[in-house]
Amino acid sequence: MSDASQSPDSQTAEDFARQADAPRPGFVAELWTFLCQEKRWWLTPIVVLLVLLGVLVLLSGTAMAPFIYTLF
């Protein structure tokens, strides 16, 4: 059967099934796509600061803790 003879509903169902079977992108890829498509560039500094804060929290439980505490 050719694509021209299929109804729009069956094409939509096939597209949906194809996208459902595709591998899901990771969190970072999904966030980057969201920022690019929605033009939400004001979120970038917030995300960067949250990541840096998370890194500091993770490093505070390691041998790097004395060096981090001197920053504050």
C-alpha cells in the first residue's frame, strides 16, 4: 500500500507508534531541546547555579570538604 492511499488517521497512528518505539533522550538532551525550542534562555543561569550547588553538596562529603569550606 502506498503512503498516498493511507488515511491521515492511520499515518498519525504509525507516526505515534514509531515515536513510541524510538529510544528516549536523556535528561540533559531533553532540557537542551526544551531550551532551544521554547527560547527559555533565562533558565540557563538558574540551571547552572543548581548544578554547581549540587556539585558542592556532593563534594562536601569527600576529602575536598576542607577546601570547599575555605570558599565560604
